[in-house]
Amino acid sequence: MIDRALCKQALHERYAPRWPCPTCGRGTLQLVRDSVRIYETRASRLARNRDGWFEDDISEKFVAALVCDQQACREPVAVAGATYHEPIDDGEGGQVWTRRLKPLYIDPPLPLISLPAACPADIASEINAALSLYWFDASSAANRVRAALERILTFLKVSRYQGRGHDRRRLNLHRRIELFRAKRPELGDPMLAVKWIGNEGSHPGSVSRDDLLDAFQLLEHLLDEIFINRRAQISKISRTVLGLKGPRSKAHVLKRRKTI
């Protein structure tokens, strides 16, 4: 997962944060300077004639293009949002106002977490939707995180319904997690944590970007455990080496010694 501070950084008119390329994952996105277009809103223009007007009253919208710095990739990324103005030290004891570009839309979305190659398309689609909403609508992003969790449970073959015939009823997310948690408590706990964050998406304005980053980090852990399962891989390697009392590459030699 990329650095949280990096996820919250704004663009400058002349450069972008060191965001990773969403396509190749190896390059860094660079701002295409000639692409930056900034437009002041009508309300902001009218407000300039009022008493008590300050630089931070300016309201603007912007569009810009980013591009991957890897020659083999050069993936273009569209970004749009709003500006804000803040005072910074001028180095001589005074202050100057500087403009920042706050992204509200980035396409394709930045890879805030890595998705395993084995991750099913329907789960990846929900997570990518959540990532794209991260900048613009945290509540909606939280809802998509919750939807991704439902799909993960379905992939894990956790029942969606209980009973039969007229008694058949749909299980809610909490109950499905509890069923899975009985078998895999080490994964059930982070699932419940994601659910509680996702639930807040039903209340507009109640989910912060830090909350979303918590959810993304928990999701990344779940995906890693389910589709890569490094812990099981390490355990298998350990058991093999311990059983051989030597490296796996020497298995045929070690086995021959035991038979002599």
C-alpha cells in the first residue's frame, strides 16, 4: 500500500506527487504542464468585488493530464478537481499565497493497494470502483468496499441464504462473516472491521479518507491471505526443509542418503 501521506497530497501547478502508475506499477506519474487548465467559478469572480475578500475565497476548478515516466508504458491519466489557496513562508519572514490542486477525479484510479493476479474480476471491479471514488465521495467508496467484502465471501462459498422453501431468507453481511469467522477467526476479525467501516457509508459525510485507507489496508491483507496465502507457503517450505534437514534443492541427495 502506498504511503498514506502520499494519498492525501495535492498537485502543484508545475508538478505532481510521486504517485505510482496505475497501469505498469513501476513508473511514477509526471504532470504534463501544458495540460493544466484552471477556471475560476462565476461566484468566485463576483465575490472579488466585495469587502473583506481574501485570497482563500477564490474558488476554481481544474483539469490536467499525468503520464507515466516509463518509456515502455507512458500511460496517460486524467485528473480533475478544485483548487485551494494557502499561505506559505516566503523565507524572509513573510508569507505568499500559493495555489494547490486538490484531485476529485482520477482515471484510471491510483493503485492504493495491490490486487493479486488471482483475484476474481468481480471482486477487483468493486475494489477499483471504491478506489476511483476515494477522491470524490468517501461514503460511496465505503459502500463499494462493503460490496467487495460480500463478493469475497461468495467466492469463499459462504452461504448467502438460510433455510428452504418459504423459510428461506437472505443472510446479512454480519451473519455471513460470523459463519466464516468460526472457521478462520484470523480473517474474520479484519472482515468485521471492514464491514463496520463500510456501514458508515450509509451516512453521508461520516467516512474520512483515513477511514477508507484503513478499509483498503484491511482488504489488501484479506486478499493476500486468500489468494496468495504467503503464510501457508512459508509453512510448507519450513516443513519440507525441517523434514529433509537441509535445503529443498538437495532433496534427491538427502533422500538417497537416508536409503543407504
